[in-house]
Amino acid sequence: MRQARLPDGFGIRIDPKVRAYSGGRVLIGGSPTRMLKLAPTAAAMIGDGFLEVVDPQSAVVARRLLDSGVANPRPMSTPSPRDVTVVIPVRNNPGGLHRLLASLRGLEVIVVDDGSDVPVVSPALQNGCGRVTILRHDTAKGPAAARNTGLRSAATPFVAFLDSDVLPRTGWIEVMLGHFSDPAVALVAPRIVALDPEASTLARYEHGRSSLDLGRKESAVQSGGPVSYVPSAAMIARREVVDEFGGFDESMHVAEDVDLCWRLQESGWRLRYEPVAHVAHDHRVTFGKWFDRKMFYGTGAAPLASRHSGMVPPLSMSPWTFFACIAAASCTRFGLLGAVATLAMMVVRLRRMFTGLDQPTRIAAILAAQGFAGGAWQLASAMCRHYWPITLLAVVLSRRIRRIALAIAIAEGVADWVTHREPGGLGPVRHTAFKRIDDIAYGAGLWKGVIAARDLDAVKPRLKS
């Protein structure tokens, strides 16, 4: 599957944040930041940043640019929505189900009633809605099992999984289906936005910071990247591929969507996140339900770590970057000098890789600075989210650490607000307060799962050379 050729007419465009050096032969970008060296003929194909596949050679170059994360796809054709079956797992949510069904006009739909107290009956649909098939589990087996039941009953090339508490926006399916013109793409997911973003103060926070909303930027889906998974609340997949992998792991009642994404990735399939397509979600916006849900998400880290060792680290960076970030965080004279010295050594080491290219020192300095900035962000986030019990203990024991931790908590919260703010969302103060509570809930669930599993893999940092 890694060698699947892109079809003629398929296009790719270099991401606008990627920097080009040496006449376009060196590209630096992506997340995590990487450097890509191109042959002169390959660099000439890109031209103004767009490459259209016209022959085997351009197909190879386009695939390499896509897989390196420095380019994004521009598909050339779209499968028909008639090739899609929508699978809806539902339990005790008749209002959400009817709202969703009314939006799926002309589509084939399978509703899987996962042991609802009042069995789902075939609704009286109109306005050109497609055929609705209802399957039932007499007892609740969980959403993963319900999705698998629908998957096994579908016959179309593609299956769209939609939870009963979502509502797709106009054009969602066509935008996502275009990505399947790449034969190596197995799964595509839209951006999950708020159904009612102004219902309450908490709803305004979730409008910009929901765990289901993966942001405005299109991306490949891969562990360690900016989009490491996509939620099963809304996604479209190749039916035969997901069926071949056994569908969702029915023994998992949380993070089964992450597990599926990573199993597909490990087998060489590509996955895409398409934020142009929007699916609205009815967020939990009462405090108790919201806090419990965040804790529930946190409990998924331990079972994921046992299935995918090394893929869920709270921190992942080079030892050099880690030392520079820790030294800088100490806020001491010797710590800051140590951070500067470490960064200078990183520049010297990186510069050796670029001998013979234009501006080798500048390229090395940019890579070192981006690595340090990314590492500092990871460290600050992990201190407030994954490791907050350890941070709290250190704060109690040391007045100096107390001041440093408070500064980091405020700075990370404000930076998070800048990154995720949406029109109508909260200001920086209330956003930061909710973000800290969000992190407490997730971290509590994380450690609950770690203790229950008696396995620390989910909280081990990963220092890679």
C-alpha cells in the first residue's frame, strides 16, 4: 500500500508555512518540523508550489511530498455519495437521531440501536431521504460493537460513521470523498464544530477547545503529528479496508477510534483530516457531564499505550531539546546560560547536515529554534495536563517552583487561547481558567487509567535522538 500510485490529474500544494532554500531544493516545514532535500528535477516540478501528477516520476515526487507532511492534497475527482452507507450507533437518544436522519437526504442509512430502553422504530422520513435500515442489540455492547454491526451490514465501497448527537453541514460528504481519489487513503474525517456555541459560558469554551475539534488546518493523520487521530463521532472510511482490520476494537469503550487510526497507519494506509467539511456536535455543556467526559477521555491513554507502545508519550523530543527546555524553565542564570549553550551546540551539529547548501547556518538555526519552541510548548502543556499531580506536589514543596509553575500555567493558557480562539468565544482569562480545569479532569482520568493498568507506559516521556 505504501507504493500506491497517485492518479494522473491529482494535485498537491506545498503548505504555506514551509520554507524553501537553495532554489527550492531544500524544504523545511511540517509538524514535527523536518527537512526535505529534493533533486533539481523534482524541485523544478513544484514551480509556484503546485504539482500536478502527469506521469510516474511526478507521482513519486508528489507522494514523497505528501508523506513528508510538507504538502497537502488537491484531489482531482470525487466518488458519488451513492457509494456511501451511513452507520449511526445510538442508545437512548431519539431526538438526536431524528435530527440527524432528517439531514441525510438521499443517503443509505443503517441505524444500530445499541440496547436503547425504548427500541428505535423506523421513522417516517420524507423529503427524498434514502432507505433506513434498523438493527438492534438487545443489550448494550458499546459504540464500537454497534459501529461494527453496521459495518458488516453495509455493501457500498465507503462507510460514514456518524454519532447520533451530530449534525452534518452542507457539502460535508462531497469534500471528504474527494480524498479517496488517492488510492492509499483509507479514512477521512471532518472538523467537529459546536452545534450551539453560545448556549452557556462553558459552551463558548467548548466552541474553541472541544476535544473533538482538531482545528482549522488540514493535515495528514499520524501519531506524533499535529493531528494524531480523528474521533469516530464523524468519519468516512473504505469499507473493505476497515472490515479487513476487524473494525473497531469492541473491548475498548474509550479511544477505540484512536486505536483504529493507528492500526491503519501502522499498516501503511494514509488518513486525512479535512477541516473544510464541518459536522456539528451537541457538546456536553453542563459542568458535571463535561468534567466526567474529560476524565473519561483521559482513561483511554493506558489501554492505547498497551496496544501501541511508544505512541502516546506526553513528551516526545530529542535529549538536547529536553535539556534546553528544562534549563530555560529553571529561570536561573546558569539555567539560561545552559539553554543558550545547548541551542548553540544544536546549531553546530545541524549545520554539518547542510554542508554544500546555501545558508547552512540559517537553516540550522531555524530548525534548532523551532525544535526548542515545540519542546517548550510540549513541556508546559505536560506539566499542566499529564503531570499536574507531580507539578502540584513540587509546588507544595518549593516556593520557587510555585512561582515558575504559576507563570507557566498562565502563559500556556493564554497561548492556548491565542491558538484556539473562535468568534464568540471566551476571553483569555476565562479560557485559561477553563483550560486548567480541563487539564485537571483529563490528567485525573489519565492517572486513574495508569494505576488501574499498573503500567506507566502512558506517562513515560520519549527522548529520541
